Amino acid sequence: MRIPPRLLAFGVVASTWATPAVTRADAAPAPAAPVPAAASPPAAAPAPAPGVPMSITGQVVEARGRWTADRRTIVTDAVIVGDDGARTTVTQLGGRADGFGMQLIPGPARLEVGDRVLVRARAATTRRGRPRIVADDVTVLAGGATPFVRTGPTPAGHYLYWRSGCVFLTYDVDGTVDLAGDSERAVMDQVLATWNAAIEGCSYLQLLATAPAQGEVGHDDVNLITFRDDTWCRPATDGEPPFCLPVRAAALTTVVFVDDASSPRDGEIVDADVEINGADFSISTAGSSQGTPPCLSDLANTLTHELGHVMGLEHTCLAPDDPPRVDDRGDAVPACIATSDPTILDATMYNYQECGETKKASPEADDVAAVCAIYRLADDPGTCEPIGGGTSGCCDAGAGDRGATGAAALAALTLAGLARRRRLTSPRA
Ligand SMILES: [Zn+2]
């Protein structure tokens, strides 16, 4: 493949999803509980008397390592959402901060975002009398955090990632005719804000919007979010015919990344564009759309999923045409038709969506855990630069590589519905 001179050798992954027509009987509103709302410190529960032992069972939704004031020790402040819904902040010895890790050997398991844990803790105070809850022992419970799936790896074994601490996104100035005026922009702003709030307790990555602009999909240092209202195809260019996109896909993300085993940047994403299908679906918000296709594609639902791809996440299960993959623990990712695990089927990164669905608009614990595993707070590069800008050297053609293409297309909901019926009649594992 001949790479235009201004491009590095990059791989491209196009990932798409969704289609509908079938409404799943188990469609339910996104669960409110496990969505980490990082940012502000959780409301402090009344401080128990010092020394009182307690036991907390729940999910870790934030874990932030820091050096103590004397810079001698790393401690981790973690927020656990208990099975009763209460949020408790506990402090544990050890963790990661500023590029260092500190571990006690032997010591309790680390409090990691996404894990379901049993923590034995006790109330205590600092020398200045400030109350704390100290984690004495941590047990990661079996069947805890849902494994997550990243995009990749490259042939050299690297999963995809952004190097900067920020990903800048540009809305196509034309927007979509399905939503009145420019109202889609507020929805997209909200999607970015929702992701940022969900991950800020454990990740440095931020999604930022630039001024809307005219644009087209491609490696151009602009991460475009665009709507295809007339036809689900890319327009013809001087040298190429129109390319149509996978049928039944409600949206598609195209990622360009360094694909060069000899480069230290192997796996680095250098451009990502999102295309939203307004030709076959009516782009909607709050259940309403000016479009004519009968199937509503809720913009927040669709875009939240696509931005997961932009950040480097892959689907939670395998569509029929997908190659085998492994999750973060090295276990095989199950086929979508072979799982009934609600943490897979209800995740934002689940492959399919229903007409009018909105539950993907709130990232779930394993979606958050995936982002936080890639872009951990402790690894904050301290940079927030647009691609192609600053000193990133993004488009220096020095790497001299080969390009690679891969496609992960999702089947449609009709397919998912079919799979479910199939499972009922001839179950397979
Ligand atoms: Zn997808």
C-alpha cells in the first residue's frame, strides 16, 4: 500500500455498530448505581469513632494514588460504592503516583477501579485530628470487575492509545437535519462531559471540543464527528469512487494509528473520526427527531459508544465476523450470541443498540475501567495538545512504515435478536 508522503504508516480500524428493528424484551434503563461520578469528593458519611472496625463490600469507582505530604510514602484514596449504595472513601497504603509505584510485600490487594472488593477498614484520625477510614485488608471478590476489551493489538503487540492527555474533537459544522437548528451540539457537549466526569476519578484523559468546522473523514489531524444524512457512504473524490459503509451500522469510528514494530510510537492513535448514520436512522434526542426512518438512533447513546472507540476501546463481545480477541486478563472475549452476562450486554461498549435506546449514554464500570487502565492518573503525561500540534511530531514521515487496515463491523440488532432466538432454540456455548 502506497502511503501518501505526508502520512506516516498507520493502520486504520473502522469499527461500527448497531442496527435495530427488534426491541429486546430485557431493555431496561441504564442502571444508576455503578456509574462512577468521580470529580467531587463523595459526601462524607458521619465519621465513625476511631478504631471501630468496619467491613465494606462494593465496587471501587475511584482510586487516586498520591504522595504523602512528606513525599516518603504513596497512599491511595479510593471510593467504594457499597452494595447499599453508600459511597465510602478509604485510604490504603501503597499505590501509584507520579510515575512511581509503591507496594507492600506482603500486603493487601490494591484497590483498583472496577474491582468488586471486600474491604476491612477502621476509622482513624491524622495527627491533626482529621478523620480517615483506613483500609487494613482488601479482598478482590471472585467474579468482580468485568474484563474489558481494547482495540488492537498491532502486529507488534501494542493496544491503541492516545499520547496526549487530551483528545480534541471537532463537530462537523453542518450537523444533522434530524435535530432542530444546532441542537445536536449541546447533546454532543453533554456526551463529552459525561465521559469526562465518569473517568476523571481514575484517568487523566479529557475529551475536548474545538470550534465546529467543515470537514471530511481522513487522516488530517482533525478528529471529526460528522453526520451522513443523505447516504451512508463517503463521497466520491477526484481519485476514488464513493465508499459505502457497513449496512445496519448506526455509526462508525475510523481510527488511524502508528503501525510500525520498529517505532516506539507503535499503537499511538493519530486521528479518529466518527460518522453517524442519519440516512438509515432518525437521529434523535429525548425520543424525538425530525428524520423519517422509523428507527430512532439516540445521539447521546450512539456517540457515547463511538467515543469509547475513539479512546481505544473495543466491543465487549464478538460479532459473528470478528476475529478472536482477548480481554485485559488474557481471556478469550466471548461471542455475543454465547453470553447472557448483563455486564457485557449492558455495557456502553456492547456491540448492538436498539431503536430509541439510551442506556449507552452512561458509561458503565467496565467501560470506565478500560479507559482508566489505558490512561491512568498516575501516568499523566501532563500534556494537552491537539494532534499534529506542539512537539508531537505527529506527521513527520520518518517512520517509514506500512499501512494496515482492519475492520471491526458490528452486526445489527436484528442480528442480535436473531442470535437470541437462536440461543433459545439451539443453545450454544
Ligand atoms: Zn462499536
